[in-house]
Amino acid sequence: MIKNKVFTFLALAAISLFVLSSCSEDTGTTPNTNGPKPSPASNLQATSISKDTIHLKYDISPSETNVRFQDYQLTWKEDATVDPGGSKIVLRGTNPIIVGGLVEGKIYLFTLVARYDNDSVSTPITVKWSPASRFTLNNNDDVIKVYETASGFGSGLQMFYAQAGAPRVRTVANGADWDLGIRTEAGKIEVGSATKFTYNYTGTPKATYIFKDKFLANSLNDVFDSRAMNDGTRNNEYTEQIFDIKNDQKSVVFYVRKIESGSLYTYAKVMAKYVGGSFLQGSSPNRYIEFEISYQKTAGVPYAKTSNNNPSN
């Protein structure tokens, strides 16, 4: 009789162990005290929309198909501080996420988690970012137009003119102000560092450095990244150079940096617009290229921003 009771107890214990083990395996994750956790989202990236607003995008959590999936929670704070910042609930299908009320020049740490309805959360994913000023107009409140070689108008672009708080276009007589220039000769449409052009400048342009690769995009708003413009090998891959964009079939984005304050670089993202099937607008000899600029006015903050290999990665 005692043997039968012992056997029954051991059998029940074995069955209970099997059931508990099977339940843990069914979740596909390691349960926390509140139950299983959702899988994290991935590839959190950012882009600067204006001096106080950024957009964040991400690859959705694989757990979005789970009936327990609830939403995402985004939090942010100024980097390297312990002070609490902002927080918002992100509903399924919200991508990109708009975050406003930020301060240009401050670097923020953004953290995103997925949430189940049992209050369990995923492993967090993060990105650091700062908003940057966006310019589509020059210091005269006109579209930023940089003119071709034969034009009497300005073929040089000063990315930011501090006294007016905006970019401005400059002629050869003001060559010392040029950051970038364009040249339309020998069947080419060239854009690049002013120091690499052979215009008969009255003054000598200062060095402006461009990242080794140019990128194609439909809009600056489509250009996201997950790391700073000076991150890793990028820091050694800027040079004074010129690109021929004649055969590109989309707007072209450049990473640009120059020394504006002591030994610190000021970073920008500059886009030459491809409009109506052409870069050059207007009539010869006064054709022009329209530009749009994302400019980080705080020196040493490398978040004006684009990507490492293409505008969406």
C-alpha cells in the first residue's frame, strides 16, 4: 500500500514537471515575474526635422502578432544626465514617431520598449540624437538657388550665415564665404568643396569636408540613421572633394562638416534637389540647383544627420 502511494506521488510529480516545462517552452521567451516578455523592436533610427523636432523609426517587434501585445513606450532624457525627460505611448502602426519640444544642440537618449497587456516589457533599444535646424530658404527668404558656372549670380553656398541666421548664396567676389560650390562645364554637374574649384576667387574659401560617399533620397525626411556623423571610421572619411551628380536620378545628400568654432566641427546634411527630372532649373546661362540644408548650429554635435550606407539604414 505504501509502495503504491509512493509510486502515485512520484508519477504526479513527474507529470507536473513536464507540464511546467512545456509551458515555459511555449512562450519562446524567459518569463519574468509577470509572465512572458515581448520580443524587442529593432533598428531604432532618427532624423532631424527642425530645431526642436525629430522623427524616430524602427523595425516592429515580432511580438506584434501576439494577442497580448499592447503598445510601445518611448522615453527620452538629455544624455549623460539622471534627470527624467519625456515619455509617450506609441500605438501599433505608428512609424515614424514624432518627438517635439526638444532643444537644438542638446543630445538626447531615446529608449523604446514593447509592452504586453500584463505590464511586462521587452529589452530596450536606444539611439542618441539632437534636433538640427532645417533650411529651405536663404537669408533673403528665397529658395536656396546656387547658379551654374556661366551665370553672373552666385555659384557658391554658405551653409549658414550667423548674422542672418540662414544660408546665403555668394558670388566669386565673395569667395572667402563659400563652403560649397557648383560647376557646370564639360557635360558635368559638379557639387563639392569650394576649395576644390578653380574659380578666380577674390578671397580664399576655408576648407569644407565632405564624407566619401554621396546618398540618394526623395526627401531629407526620408533619411534616417542610428549613429553620429563622426562615429567610427566616418571620422576619417571626410575630405575636400567634388562629386559629379549628372547621372543621378534622385536628389543627392551629402554629409558636410567644417570648423566653425575653435577646433570643433559644425555638421550639416546638404541636399541638391532633383526636380522634374533634372538638377538644373531655369534657363541657360542662369540655370540653378535648389538646395535644402539640415544644419546643426552647435559646434561639436554631430547629429544633423544621415546614414552610413544608404538613406534608410
